[in-house]
Amino acid sequence: MENDSIWRHPNLIFGAIGIFVYVGAEVSIGSFLVNYFSQPDIGGFTEKVAASFVAFYWGGAMIGRFIGSALLGGAKTAYLGLVSAAAAALVVISYPISQYLVVSGQTGFMAFVWKVVWVLVTARPLFALVAAVALIATIAAALGGGQVTAKTNLLLGGFAVSTSVLVAISMLSSGHVALWSIILVGFFNSIMFPSIFTLGVAELGPLTGDGSGVMIMAIVGGALIPLAQGAIADRIGIHHAFFLPVICYVYILFFALSGSKPNSERYARTYI
């Protein structure tokens, strides 16, 4: 169409907002974790220990990215089953070796061994989540003839629901539950940026370059939303200030299920 414009593609506009709120939510959570884990009713950790737990948040995002990419590209039962079994094995192994998690202070090779044991024992909830997600995907692949390929918008919607629920749980709980529910958000953040981007520039044709520029500019949300959450935290406390990321993830759910529809689907009834 000669008169086509990027502004005539609602999926791009909704997608740019989606990138804005996603990057904002991810950076907000990541930026506040050290202070959050230091709260007496959450972990009561020192800054050094709290920073160690933040690594699980970003580590979960990395693991989720591998699994999410496999699901979007078409994952086979064998691959998913192997991931599930490996993660489950790490959970099982973590119990007997936990007795070796004594007070740190070792040096040299023993210090490395202690760190490995600490990671295996401490990251047990993350490994359990990976095992559960991979098992569900394995069953879906088995029922689907040996392979499962997730639709981008449905996987994005499912992950958005998961992040919303996990952040809400963290807000409404304390201690170990609040700690790990917010850490596990990282796993489900993993595929959001590429999924939102892909859905946002769908069917733009020759306008894809311009649309991509709009999407990239939207990452400014990573600078603005954390400021807003900080201002809210100063007034109502850091624990309950996480309602802002929840709102962001709810919007992403809307985008996944409705806002991401390209014009061919959005206006299909007009041409029937």
C-alpha cells in the first residue's frame, strides 16, 4: 500500500508499549533485588550475600532463554526429557550434599568446591522449576508426535501470567517464599523481549526498519519505570512497590492475546 504507515499497524504501537513496560519491569525488579533481599522480613541478608542471590535471577533468565527458544523453534521430546531429567537430578543430588555446606572459610580448591555445593543446594527451587516446565513440555511433545512448537503469542501470554503471579506472591508473602518467587520471575522474563519484538513488527513489510526503530526506542522504559517504582517504594515500602511490575506484566498479557494481532487478523472480518 502506497499510503501505508507504521502508525496504521496497531500491533506495532501496542508492541512498543510492551517493550517499554517489559524492560521497565525487568530492570525494576533486578535493580531492587539487593535491597529487597536485605529486608528483615525477606532474607535479612548482607549486601554481599544478597548480591549472590541476584545471580540466580539472571541465571534463571539465561536458562529460560534456552528452553524458550527451543519451544519456539520446535523442541523434540528427547531434548526436553533430557533437560527435565538433568534438572530433577540436580534437585535430588542437592539433598545429600547439603550436609557438606559448612561455614565458608576454605581456600583454594576447597573454596571452589564449597561454592559449587552452595549453588546446588541454594538454587534447588530454580532447578525444580526447570524440571517441571521441561516435563510439561516433554509431555506436550510426546502427545504431539515427538515435537512441540509453541506459538509465540501463547508462550508469551503464559510467561506473562507466570511473572504476574510470582511477583504477586512475593508481595503478599515473606521469607523464603517471597525471596524465591521474585527470583523465579527471571526464568519467565527470558523470551519476552524477542517475542514482543517479533509480534510487534509482524506484517510491516518495507516498514519493518522504521518499526524496529520505534521498538528499540521503547527500551527507555528501563530508565523511567525503575524511577517510578523507587518513588513508590519511598512512600509505601519496597515490598509492596512491586505492584508496578505486576501492572506491566498484565499489559504484556493483553498484548500477547489481543494487542499483537497483525492487521490481517485484526481486520479479517471487514473483508469477509
